[in-house]
Amino acid sequence: RSAGLPPGTVLVTCHRRENHRDEFLAATDMIRALADAFPHRSFVLPVHPSPRVREPLRRALSQLANLHIREPLDYPAMLGAIADAHVVLTDSGGVQEEAAWFGTPCLVARPETDRPESVDTGQAFVVGLDPAAAIDTLAALDDDLTYARAAVPTTAFGDGTASTQIIQILAAQ
């Protein structure tokens, strides 16, 4: 189902436990830098329900006119938001996998990823918490050809048929 995001929206998630310390400040600085560098873009941040994430994010980012902090989304709505987004900025491996499935280019807000498959396919870009890297990558994705190369759905994490295959293997034994 569609989340109804405006065209060009950057969907942002920021919730990893290791980002709850100094890295959290770096993450909010990067998000702020992106929103400032791309004032014509809408940034949507469904905020994690944890008070350790929710309140600092609201304090750090609520004053940005083009960043919209939303309540957490249920799973179907989050999938719709990932599918609708122009780009996803995330520190979540799961969101990175889902973005790959939908062909939504993904900026990985971690120094490295445990999902290198999406980087290898050209769909994801590791920017860490470096505002300059994130800005440069998002700017590069403004080029239609660069965007088209990144916006290709991939089954690098599976094709959705694992349970069927498992049942077939079990039934054959």
C-alpha cells in the first residue's frame, strides 16, 4: 500500500542502539545537514518509539521546515513508505534489505554494512555519519542516469519463495 509520500521524499530511519551515544549526535547533525542542503526535498522520519531515540530526535530536528517527524509506522505502512520514497537514509539493515527489494536507492548511515549485497548491486551507498558523503551521494542521485542505475529492484536477499522451497524439500523427504 502506498504511504502517499510526496515525489522526491527522503525516508529517514535512525534507531540503532549504538547510535544512542555520541554517534546519535553525529547522526542528527548529518540529517540536519542533508535537510539544509536539499531544502526542496521533503524528509520524512517515522520516529522510533523508544524514549532514548524519540525525544533527542525531536529536540535536534523538529525545527527543520522540510523534515517531518511522524509517529512510528506499522509494517505494511513502512513498506509502503520505502516503496514510495525517492531515497532511503537508514541505519537499519532490515530497511536496507527492504529498500533493495523495492529498488529504492539507500544511503547507509553506518560506517560499514552487514548487507554488502545491496552495495555490490549499486542500490545502496555507505555514507556512514559523514554529512559531506551523504550530501554528495544524494546530489549524485539527482542525475537521472545515476538514479536509474541505483533504482533497480534486487533479489540479492532472496526472492520471497523461501518458505515454499522449504515445504517442497520437507515434503520430498
